[in-house]
Amino acid sequence: MIQYSIGELIDKLVIVNLKLWHTEEHISELKANNTAAEEIEKNCNRVVAFNKQRMDIIESINELYSKDK
């Protein structure tokens, strides 16, 4: 497992949060424009993947923080 500093983990968290928010906004636009369900589903799958990444990063931050105690 790769060891990251708290700063690197927070940087990764910010980036994945931005990707997540952007994709969710994009989904709203797709729905408003009556885009094909396949395209919306593709972007919904991206949201699921970003949420998984987000939770993994948060877990890594928690583990790093608990080691310091």
C-alpha cells in the first residue's frame, strides 16, 4: 500500500470532490436536456466510482490520523 502524507490525501480528496460535483451537475444538465438514458447511466456510474474513491481517501485519512494518536 502506498503511503501518502495528510496533505497529499487532502489534495486527492479535493480533486475527487470536484470531479464528483462536476459530474453530478452534468447529470442534471443531461436530464434537463432529455439526453438518452444510456448517457445518463454512464455518468451515474462515474458518480458511483468517484464516491468509492472519496470513501477510500477518507478512510486513508482516518487511518493516518488514528496512527498519530
